[in-house]
Amino acid sequence: MIINNSKFIYFFFIFSFIHFQVVIGSGLRFYGRGYPIDERTSYDVFRENPVTFSGSLEMTFDLSLYSTTHIGNIVRIKTDNNSPIFNLFYNGHGEKQLFLLNEEGKSNLINISLDKSNYSPRQWLTVHLSFDLKNKTIELTVGEQTFKVDNVIIPEKFAPTIVFGRSDHIIDVPSFVIKNLSVGNGKKYRFLLNESHGNTVHDINGRKIGYVANPDWLINDSYHWKSEVQFSSSTVAGTNFHQERQELYYLNRDSLIIFNLRTKNSHTVVFNSTCPVNLSVGTTFIDQKNHRLYCYEIFEGSQNPTIASLDLDSFEWRIESYEHLSFQLHHHASFFDVLSRQHIIFGGFGNRRFSNQFYSYNLDNSEWGDYPVNNEEGITPRYFASMGYDEHSHSLYIFGGTGNVSGDQLLGRDYFYDLFQLDLHSNELTKVWEMPWQQVNVVPVRGMIIDDDNSFYTLCYPEHYTESFLKLYKFSLDEAGYTILGDSIPIHSDKIKTNANLYFDKELKTLYAIVHQFEDDIKSEMHVYSLAFPPITASELAEHPPTVKSNIKFLFYFILGLVIILLVGTVLYIIRRRGKFKTKNLDDGVPESHHQMKTFNKRKSYPLTIQKKFKDRQGKCSIYLFGKFTVLTHENRDITYMFSKKLKDTFCLLLQYSQESGGITSRHLSRELWPEKPLREVKNTRNVTINRLRKILEEVDGLELLYDNGIFTLNLNESIYCDYIRCMQISSNLSDSENAELFEIVTRGKFLEDEDSPFYDTMKHETEKRIEPIILRSMKENEAKGEYRMAIELAETIFHIDPMNEVAITCLINSMQKLGMNKEAKIRYLSYLIEYKKIMGKEHPMPMNL
């Protein structure tokens, strides 16, 4: 039996080694309807190496739709010049998801309908399309449904042009991702789509086969943390994650913001009555089984409630307890045990003391108490420890932190790089390992993710720096050693209440980092970042895209690795037989110093979200205020994540007044940004904000923040592109040659679309007042010339400014009808009528008869 198990282990490692490239996050994401036509993704599978097929042709790929309400082309198959063209078209406008296989311009051949309630956004579906060229049949499978059509006119032999996404005049593209593409018959062409940059697509053997325009390579999502969303609160707030519902929560006493990870939508619930607990730190936990969110304060000097729970269905509060501990425990580790219905906490800092005690709050009797632990290992008093739960062993793992043996803050503190296991069956605490640490000291965040491969992930950062960076670490549960994965996340760590956490969504296979930064002891911001799982290292990202040369190198290392595995396996087997097997500590990775982390962060390259259209923008720093606020360096590195809400507000105010008035006085700036505070109290806060902004703007070549005679000015030279400034220049003296550039700017999205602060109102009004008549005039001209698709695009842009514009809706509907989009026109007009009633409070007085 031992021999069989050993053989299984050998084959498992060999299999894992061979399939390494498949395991990491591969795929191609398509820019769709939300982007200008020229920026939408188009993937020609055999453009670099045309292939002829005879007898049959089969195509299989995995498909994930980022929105189930879009419409557009998934894939288009051209045969010969005079033969039919087939396309797989998606329509998500109704209650069902429709996959339509069409003979283009003639008829629908197969119609597959999926219930949206069973197939959520971003869920993976397998699509299989089979052409029997001899028997003239086509078969389509989407998910679990398969349909077949006979007597189709197709040649017995042809070299297909297979294009995913935008293709020729087919410009409607939904937002979707494909991976694991296979095309062929007897000979299969397999495409892992695991490139990290560039337009060339290689097959599994590293050969150049296809070409893609405007690609968004999914493998970058396994290395680059993506900024998802951010929220702010003017009062103390807390955060948490509900795995079952796939929701992130950000709440204060008055309201709850819910961010859905699958749809990327957020909404705010305002409570009927405020949270009974006077939030000081904002710690929370969730009873997911009963869908209740608990807010609690460890220490409360008054007689107010200390624990209250929120029903996540009715959003009603319930007081749970008035009990509290006798001292504060900042940055304690915690876990809610569903089986025992206890919230267990460990460690923390308060009253100038570090703690090594375990406490628990029992939901059934609403009481705090000591949690009985056999602590013979002598875990050192600490705070900033990370805690995670292993469901297989029903154990808690506790890693790292900072403190000292005595627990007395006045004696200084050490950093710990050790791992303890707490068996929740026996309550026995044992030390698993401890490692030496020669690099800059770091602390972990509150949560850790324990993986099935007997390892755990957590974020670590040097909390003793103001401007610090979180890095993702992978540790073994058995032996000391780690690997650093992904790039870094910025965190401003001045305030004791600032914290971060790490969550894992099993269905989406995505890690989520929450950075909860406090501006002072009350106001805070929550930043959400995502990273595709499994994450990869910088060296693994550099290995993509794969080539024939790299595959030969891979084969060499595979054979070498196979020999090593066999030798090591044989030695381990012999040692086991002799009963002398001992666990050894291995160091899996090379740590980086704080200086190295900062240097690497400066040179890292983020995936571009905006494909530049005009040559005069190449090599320039770019600032976008239309659509999502975005700042790119001249190296096309996205540094938007560096701008907090307050820094972004400051930057936009400076930009506005620098263009309109030559600058803004420090007094005026203070009034706009901190209207609730007396001017004498704002000076220090304003100076800190300006200094932080200056530091970020060092990344933007050609931009200076000047201060002279009490006036702040942003000076932009010609090496910087700003869509807002360019829009003002063009709209002041518009020529026909600049029409296209203006339309590219305004169709990117609503001006400052996510900003609702009152001081933006004037800037928005003046900008929109200048561009609206230009867009309206051009929309009418395009409609008159028969350029209906451009007229539709411009009409949609008008709705960014005036959602009730009747000229735009009339043009939009007429243009859709001219293009034969009658069904889409009805749906769009119905949406307009619903929105009209919602905004105006009454029915439209003269509805169109469609």
C-alpha cells in the first residue's frame, strides 16, 4: 500500500508539472459595447497561419459573460468568398440568455435559451460548435443544451476565417472572456490564451497562429491587483464579506453599502433606525448561516450596547449585549465558529499592553468569556496577528504579529514570524514552525486564506511606514518558507484604526483585498482590490507569452524536474521505510526589502484599460476625466489607484481653476474640500493633502503643482494629454478634422461620472453646456447622411448629459429602425419611458408608436 501511495504522489507531481501552464489564470477578455468601436477587441484565430479543413471542423471554448444584459457577436466563421458566413450571436436583453447561431444575413439556424437565474454573470459555460462538412450538418452545445441543424449549405473543404468579437462591419460586442480554445478535426489546434502582452496569439506549442486587436489578457489579473471600487464614510465604519451572497459590506451607524462581486454593482441601504452600538473601532463579524451581521466594540466605557446584529434581509437592528471587556484590543485576530456559535478573538493592543489571551463571545447566552486554551507553547503577547480557519482539521491557524514577551509596550516590540495551530476539538495550541527573518519587518493583515494544497495566503506590509505597500505572501502550513505573489497595493498606515483584510470567493476564484484607511479617527475610505486565483510571481508573468524556444526550455526543465522528483521520491520512500522521516524547513521564496518593493512598484506595468487612438498621444502621460477618472504615465502605467477620494477631488479642483482662473487660493481650496471645518483647523490637513498629491504627481512627467502668492496652480506642458483640456480646446474652435477626436473623448463616458460632490457641479455644467450642442448637431448630420451607427453612439452620449433629451431619443429610435433593429429600438424606448416617469414623476406626454 505504501508503494502504491508513493507512486501516486510521483504521478501527481509529474501531472501538476506538465499542466502548470494550464492551471494559472489564462484567457482573453474582450472590450465590448462600453468602448469606442475602434477599441473593441477582435481576435482572428488563424490570421498568421491559415489552415484548411476537410470532412469536419470542431471548435470548443469556455465562455464567461461579464454582463448578461448585453448583445453582440461572440464568434464569426467565414468560409470561402461565395459561401455562407455563420455567426454565434448573444442577446441578453430579455429574461433569457439567447445564443443564436445564424447564417449571416439570411436566417437563424439554432436558438439556445438559458435561464438567467441559473447562469449568473461571470459564470463559465462550455461552448462546442461542430461542422459536419460531408453530411451538411451543424451542432451547437452551450452549457447543458445541444441542438443540431441539417441540410446546411457548407463546402466540404475550406480554410475558415474565425473571428471572435468585432469583425468587419459587425461591431456589437458583449463584454466576455474566452479560454481553452480548441479548433480542428483530426489535428487539433489548442490555444491556452495565456499571453501577457502583445497582439500575437500562440498555440500550445508556442507557434504564432493568430492575431488579436485591443486584447485584455487575463493572466495579468493573476499578477496585477485590480482596483474594483472605493467608498467613503464621514463617520466610523466597518467592513466584512458574505461568501454565500458574494457581497462586500461597508457600514456605519446610518447605512450599509453592499457591493456585489459578481455583477460589480453597489447599492446603499439606509437604516430605519441607527445602529444601537456607538461605533468607535467598527469591528464586525457575520453569521452567514442566519444572514446576520454583528457590530461589536471590545471596550465601551459607558452603559451603551456593545454588540448589535443586523438582519441582512430586513435590515433591522437588534441589540445583542451590553457586555464588554475591561480594556481595548486594537488589531486583534478573530474568527466566527459556526459549529459552536462563538466569535473567537486573540491578541490585540490596548492600555499600553499587548495581549496573548483568547476570548470568545457566545451568541446563545450573549456573553463574553475566556476561551479555554492549552497554551503550553507560550504564544507571545502581540497584535497585528493573522488568523484563518482550516475546515478539514477544524483548526485555527495564527501567524505573525508584533509585540514582546512581557506584554509591556514601554519595553519596545519585536516582530514574530511563527505559526501556531489551535485545534478546536481539543483546544490545544501548538507551534508549527518559526522562521528567521532578515528583511524589513512586516505584519500580516487580519485574515488568511487556507488553500487545499496545505498552504495559506495573507497580505503583509511594513506598518511602520506612512506610505506603505501590501504584498501577497504564500506560506506552507507544514514548514517555514514563503513566496511573494502579485504586485503591491498602496496603504496609508498612519492611523491605528487603519486595517486591511483578505477574502477569497470560491465561485469566482478571486482574491479580494479590502484596505480600510482612516483619514482621522472618524472618517474613512474602503478600497477594494481583486486578484485572479491562483496568483503568480513576477517571473511567472515574464514567461508569457510562451514561444517555441520557451517550450524547448520548459521541456528541458521538465525532464530535469522529473529526474529530481524521482530521486527525491525514492529517497523519501527509503527514509519512510526506515521510520526516519522528519519534516525540514524549506525557504520557498526570496524576500524583498522595503526599498526593493517600492522600486519594483515604480517600474511595474499595469494592463492598459484605454487603447490610445491618436499618434500625438503616444509616449505621453494621459489624464482622463470623461468616464472613469484615470491617470497613465508616459510608460502607460496606470497610477489611478494612488489617488484617494480626497486626492482626486483636490487634483480636479486644481485642474479646473488652473484652466479657468489661473489657479485657486489656499483659502478657497480649503472651503471647497473641508466646508464643515473652520479654516484655522484645515491648514495642517490641507498641507498634508497637497504634499501627498505632489508625491504622486512626481510620476507624471510634465506636470507641476506650483504655489505662489497664496495661489495653487497646476501647470501642464505639451507632453501631457488631458481629455478635459483637449475637449475645451476643440469645442472653442471646432474644425471638421477634430470632430472624430472630440467624439472619441465624449463617448468614453459621462464627464466625471462617479463624482457627486457639490463643487463639481459648476465644472460639469460648464463642460456639458459647451459640448451638448456640438454633439446634437453632429448626431443630426450623421442621421441625415445615413450614418446611423454613429448617430446612435452620439445619441447615447447625449444621454450622459441629459437622460431625458427628446431629440436624442427620437434620433436613436429612428436610426435603430433604419438598421432593422426594431426589437432593440422597442426595448431602448421602453427603458427611456420608465426612466422618464422615474425622473419626471409622470408619464411621457407624447409617446412614440413603435
